[in-house]
Amino acid sequence: MHIVDFVSGSFAGACGVIVGYPLDTVKVHGFFKGMALPLATVSLTSSVVFGTYRNCLQCMSHARGNVGGPNTKLEIFLSGLAGGVAQISVMSPGDTVKVRLQCQTESKRREANFAKPKYRGPVHCLLTIVKEEGFLGLYRGAVPLMLRDGPSFATYFLTYTVMCEWLTKTTGKKLDWSSVMLAGGVSGMAGWTVGTPMDVIKARLQMDGARETRRYKGFFHCITETARVEGAGVFFKSLGINCLRAFPVNMVVFFTYEVLTGFLKGGAEGVNPPQHGLE
């Protein structure tokens, strides 16, 4: 079992949050509002994603008797899919809290002319959701989150590996760190292109009923009602900001992941750009 990938993934995810959180909040409201909990949860979920991905690749290689050899595109796709789905159990509560805090538009001032905010912070928000909506309230939007992150991470890892292989063949040289960062940035954009429609539905379900009566009866009703009222284009409304955020974030994520993985496995001498191959 690859424990190193869980550790590297955790640190890489934390670095990605620091780079991308300001742009993430632009999608909704606020700036650095509600960052503490996402920093912790994204570190954990990123650990689960990278660890699950790498160990699934290893299991598939063992299953077909190709230990240590290159993986197929299907294996990379399925391993990425597994990683994306696996992290939902730890990601959904923190993601719900993050969205609620970001969308909280009331002023925190205590003057009589201003309404007090419903949530005073991440912990209070989490406890309030459990109290008012039950434990499952923390998993509101989990289905679209799964449908977003499963295919998104499958595309993410496949794009990264294919890009690394293509850059190696194109230049005729071993992969360098600038190529790793480029491949990481492009893979992030590709992943969000696939995941943006479900990201819209997820956010709406998570906010539904936060201040007023619930508008949506469920997952499919949210999709049909949103398309009916605002048109199909609304599902890609945030694609631009998602891609703008994804490129620098995933440059940093993959750079951090590859450097730290190499260091933990081989010390200072092991810190070299990875050499990806496909069968």
C-alpha cells in the first residue's frame, strides 16, 4: 500500500487551497470567508484522492500481472474515478459549510439596522445545520458532488498523464518541472470542464432552505427547475472562473505532490520530475 501518496496528497491539497481560495470565493460571495475548515477538509480529501488513485493503480497492475509497469488509460481513468468518489464521505460536510459561509450576505455588524448573520463561524455553522436539518443536512448535495468529482477526477488524472507523456515525446527529453506544472494546470481545467454543471447543482442544493423555504424537491427537480427558469447555459456560467482558478491551483498541487512524493520515497536524490508512461 502506498502511504506516501496519502501524505503528499494532503500537503498538495493544502497548498492548492491557499492559491485558489480567493478565486473560489469570487464564484459565490466574500473573500477568504470560511477558509479555516476548507483548508483542513481539502487536505484530508486530497489525501484520500491521491492515495486512493495510486493504490487503485497498483491493485490493477497486480491484477493483470504487470507490477511496476506502465498503466493503461482505462486503469488511470477508473482509478481517478475511484479517488473522486472515495473522498465524498469526508469532503461533503466541509464543502456544505464552506458554501453556506460564503453565501452568507448579512453584515456582521451588530447595529440595529443590520441583520445578524445566521452562522458565526465554521463550527457554529456545522452544528446549526445538524440541529436544524439533521446529520444528513451535511450531505445535502452529495449526489451531484459524487457525479461531479467522480468523472472530474477521472478526467483530471488521465489528462495529466497523457499530457506528461505527450510533452516527453514532443520535446524528446525527460520531463522537467515546467512541463509537470503545465500538465497539472491543463488537467485541472479539463477536470473542471467536466465537473462544472454538477458544481452548479451541488451549490444550489447545499444552499436550498438555508434562509427560506426549500425550493427544490430533490436532485432531478433541481436540474429541471434550474434549466426551465434560467436555461441550459446556467450550468456553465461559472466555467470561466473555475478554469481560471483551476490552472494555477493544479500547477501547484501536482508540483507539490510530485516533489514531496519523490523526497519521501528517495530523499533529496529522489526529487526529480516523474517519468510517466502509458501502455
